[in-house]
Amino acid sequence: MPLKRVPSLALRSLLAMTLAFAVVVLVNLGGGELADASGFSQAGEARLAWDLGWVFLAGMFAAWVVVKLAPCAPRRHALVFFVLMLAVAVLAVIRVDGGWPRWFSAGILLTVPLQVGLGAGWAVRGRKHA
């Protein structure tokens, strides 16, 4: 790889990661707005299950975005995204410090590999090979 392409690839990789995390935020916000519009209460087990489902979808779509936009090495991008998502999930569970039911905290942590695996797999299958 020519040395002058490295800054361009790095910038495109950073853009892919940034857009993926923007997708996480936007999909989660959309799920919250949809819950509010459909009459879900702000608290309770049903709302937490709804939110966990949207967290799952957000991670899956974000993994798809990062792999689709990766300028090279899409699986490595997925791995980096997985590590970052897992770190965010662990920090969220630690910060809440018992404020969530255990099943919800476990769901937040344990679904990260599945989110990234499904989203990245979906993107890799649809990616054109040069």
C-alpha cells in the first residue's frame, strides 16, 4: 500500500466508526420515540425489554454500517467496533451500579457479540469483492 494512501484510509476508517456510533444513538432515540408514541410507560419491565430490543437493533445496524463503510479490512473494523461497543456496555452497567435489573444488565453485555456478529455478517455477505 502506498504511504500516501494511509491518511486517507485512516480518515475513512475514523469516519466509518463515527457514523456507526451515530447510528447507535439515532436508532436508540428512534426506539424511545416510538415507545413514547405507542403508549409505553417510562418505567417497568416491558419498557426495559423494548429498550433492550432497540439496543440490539442499534448495535446490529451500526456494525453493518462500519463494515459497509470500511475502506479496507472490514472484519478488523468489525473487531474494533466490537471492542468499543463492549467497553461502552461495561461502562454503562458499571455506571448504573445496580439501577437496572440483572437480566437487563446481562442482556446489555451478552448481546454485544451477537449484535456485531449479525450486523457484520450481513454486511460482509453483501459487500462486493474486488
